[in-house]
Amino acid sequence: MRRAEVKKKLGTESFFSLLPTAHCPLISLLASDNAFGLITAAHILTRQTRKENQERYEAKLSLVRMLYKRHWDKQRVIDLFTIIDWLMTLPAWLETKIWQEMETIEEHKNMKYVTSVERIGIAKGRVEGIAKGRVEGESKLLKRLLERRFGALPAWAIELLSNASEPALEAWGEAVLSAPTLDAVFHTEAASRKSKE
């Protein structure tokens, strides 16, 4: 699919400046109705916008708008938003702008996917900076991603996730997108530790 066709289908704006001009997998991922395609696109955009808050904001907002345009069921939108939000962290003032945009979208479409109570809970968690809650959330999210990709998890994998540090979860979270096996996901962290020694 060509860039212009994807842009027309998705109705996105300046965020397309992040995409290369030639055909690339990112364009196909964004056009796909596959949830994993959207998650993979979010991961790629997260890497492309590292240390570029305004570009990340535009990319994240475009992905959020795509979620609403897909007309997926409420739980699927919430789950995918949770993943995108986890991947594409922003400074608090830009996160507030994302929430405001979501409220506007929901008002125009007359649909509430993320309730105000959920928003208050998320904001409170961020303000307080509860590290334990964040690690538990990352662990649960990663567990779900791993189960979706590799099937039921063995006990050893669940144990690793339950006792993991935030850096380990982040490494495994990146590895889940490209690792060919469940073993490879968890060995990524061990390999990176050895290379640092």
C-alpha cells in the first residue's frame, strides 16, 4: 500500500513526517487491522522519537486516534491504549494534552472508552510515582503479550516475571517483538548483562 493511500485511510496528520518516504513496513503496520501490527508500529515510533517529546506526542496522538477510528470493542481499545501509553511515555504536560484530546474524541463520537475514574487513577499513579505499581503493571502487561505471542507460559517464565526488576521487564518488553522463541525473550537480558561485563 502506498503512503498516500495509508494517509487517506488513517486520516493522520503531521506525524507522517516521521515515516520514511519510501515503502516501509511501518506504513503497512499502521494500515493493518491487526492489533500486533499497531503495537509493533508503536514500538518502532517509540524508538524513532527517543528524546523528541513533541514528535512522540504527535505519533502517540495519531495512534490513539487510529484506535478510535478502528471501531474495535471497548476492552480491545483500552488494552491497546494501555500498551501504547506504556511504550510511549511523555512528560506530564504532554500526557495531559493526550487526555484532553481523548476526551474531545470521545465527546464527538459519543463513546467513553477510558472512564474519568480510570484517568484519575492513572494520573494519581503517575503523580505519586509508585514504582511497585508500575513494575507490577509492566509485568502483567508483558505476561499478556507473551501469552498472546507464545501461548500459555511455563511456571519458570511466570516466576521470572513476578520477581523481575523494571529494567529487566523493559528489556523483555522490547525483545517480545522480535524474539523467535520464549527462551530468546528472557535470554536477551542475560546476554546484555554479559556484554556489559
